[in-house]
Amino acid sequence: METRPDILILGGGVAGLWTCARMVALGFDVLCLDTGPLGGTQSIGAQGIIHGGMKYALTGEASRAANAIALMPPIWTACLAGTGELDLSGVPVLSDHTLLWTTPGLFSRIAAFAAKNVLRTPVDSIPASQRSAPFGGVPRIDVYRIGEPVLDVAAVLDRLLTLCRDRVRQISAESLRIERIPGGCRATITGAASPGEQLHITPRITIALAGPGNQHIATSVGAASVRMQARPLHMVMVRTQAAAAIANTNAPALPAIYGHCLAASNLPRLTITTSNDAEGRRIWYLGGQIAEAGVHRSPEQQIAAAKKEVDSCLPWLGIGTLPDLQWSTCRWDRAEGFRPDGTRPDEPVLLADAASPGVLFGWPTKLAFAPKMAELAIAAAAAANIIPAGITPDLPLVQAAPGPFQLTAPTVARAAWNSSGAIWQ
């Protein structure tokens, strides 16, 4: 059996689903495949901050990265309001801003420059008299409000899936084979119930947005010049032991915080976002320098380091010594386009290889860049003379019930704090 869509997307994270949803809205004949829960390889590990470029602008230079990502929050904000290129209305906005706190003087020297010359989102200093908990009444710190929304990533994935559900399918990695053919590549799915049956998917172009999985795809099709780099993270999670702590009339042990404690570099020392888990417990999700520096630590060592870092960045809360909190860690490999010096690419990367025409490899670099990644993919389709048909072909992949090739309805990945595999201390 064979089907010939115009475009095949490999990878159903935020970038893959955003690209698929945009193409569906434009009338392209597109299919999207993933070998696991959508977003489970990389997207679900993000903290959900739609960065506006502040952390790139902290050096006081209007870098290309800062200018590029500064365009993203307005796009997301319009989509969240239901007036943008995709309708994301209904996606929970955990916070419409982030905070940045630091010692006096360090940030104020470049705040005005960043706000005027780089950012398209507002940056406002919050006077001590106007600060609310947990920063209210705390002396000798500067606090800034940045117009960067914070989203529930699982809800973003779920909403994007709703916009293109009939064009997305989940398959097992064992059943999928990617191979080069003249002019492009072919995806072959072998039936689990009937191993002799195969479904060949032969698109006009293939766009690999599979994060770390892109390297395997590149090897499969002989795209030797396509390289990626991984930026591993060891994130930390903190939770209250009981949902009752949230409903307590007193201030909860974990106040809602969305923001960064600034170090003397362009990477936040500590980034905190707040969620509730499936049982109603409050969760802190910790990233920033602690996540990058802790890659080689054991979970126990990383938790010990995180407790010290939280107490150093928020000493007035005493979080690290509270006995009624539980701690855990999770690891993610953030995949990026390769750069010889190992630095993060300034913008999304979409690469081709002369030995493997018709196959493109993309890495959005940051969650916020998903709209930009979609634009690059749409431009690639136009360059391949693919014209939106405006119809949805009758294809085996869009059947609701699992068939002999196990093309099942996709599921969305669960946040690490809702995973049964998380070990809490």
C-alpha cells in the first residue's frame, strides 16, 4: 500500500504540530508522524516561557538572537487571543509576565538599553512599595516585570493537535523505516498484526522536526552534512506533599513565581515556573544555570545543589530547609543545529543536504520560535513548487481506528511531575 502526500513532517513536538497546523490551515496536503507521545522527547520539558529576548540582551548588545526572538511574543499573544495565525484561545496562560530579580545596580545599567533597542515587550522596574509576595518588603533587591507570557506546554500541544488532528498519527519506532529514494525519501511502516504488509509514504518533501531524532533520520537518508548538537539539562522539581497546602488560608509553602534570578552573565542563575500537578499539588520547575551545570550530578547531588541555589536566590523564603517539600529531577536533551563553537544558534535552523534532496532538517532552538520554524517550512514547500490543494485527500493515515499498521490516534506527553517514573525525595 502506498500514499503520496505532498509534505511529511517527522516529529510532533510544538514545532512539528505548529507547522502541521499552519499547513493544514493553508490547505496543504500534509501528514505528521511521531513515534511516541507528542512533545515527549523535548517540548514537554520546556518551562513554557515565551521569551522576548531579555536574557540575550543582558550583555547590553542588540544581538541577532535578541532581535529575532523579540518578534515571537506578539505572535503568540495574538494566537492566545484567538486573533493570530493559529487559534490558541483556551490555552491556560499561567502568567502574562515573568519577573527578573537581582541585586541593585547589576541589571539597571542595561535595562533601558534592552527595552529601547532590543525588546518589543515591556520591561518595567517595580518599586519596592508596589511589590507583592513573595518579593514584597524584601530589601536590597531589584525586581523587573517583563512582558513574556508563561504557558502550560501540555495544553499548547493539546490545542495544536486539535487544529490538525486528522493529519497526525502516532506509530511505534520499531515499525518505522526511513530510507532515501531518488529525489527524496520514503517512510515505510510495517504492520504489527500482519508483518508482511507495509505502508509506503512517499512525499514530495520531508521535513524532519524530531529534535534529537533528526540525527538518526539524517543518517538513514545519507545526509552526511547535516549535524546537530545537544544541550543536556538536569531540571529540578519541587512539590508540596498535599493539595491541602494550596488551599490553606496561610501563604503556601511554594508561592507562585515565574521568572529569573540574574547572575553576572546572559544566562539566568535560576529560572522558576509554577504549576499544579494532576493531584492539585503546587509544583516548582527549576531551570537556568542550575540545570546546565548539574548535568553530571546524580539526582541526589542535583537536589542538594538546587536547595542551596534556591536559598541563595530567595533567602528570605527558606525553601531549601522546609521539611514538608518533596524534590525530584528530570533530564532532557535539547537538540539544536550544529555550530562549530558549540554556542546556541541565534534563530531556528532548517538545513538541506545535496546528497538527500527533498529532505529538510529543522531545529527551532527555543519553544518561542515555533511560529518562525513553521514559516521556514512553508517557504521550503513553496520553493519546491508545492501548491496548497485546499482539500484533505482520503488517506489511510487519517482513519480514526487503528489499522494493520498501528497508526493510532496520538496522545500528548505528560509533564515530568505527572509521570509515574518520577522519584520524589
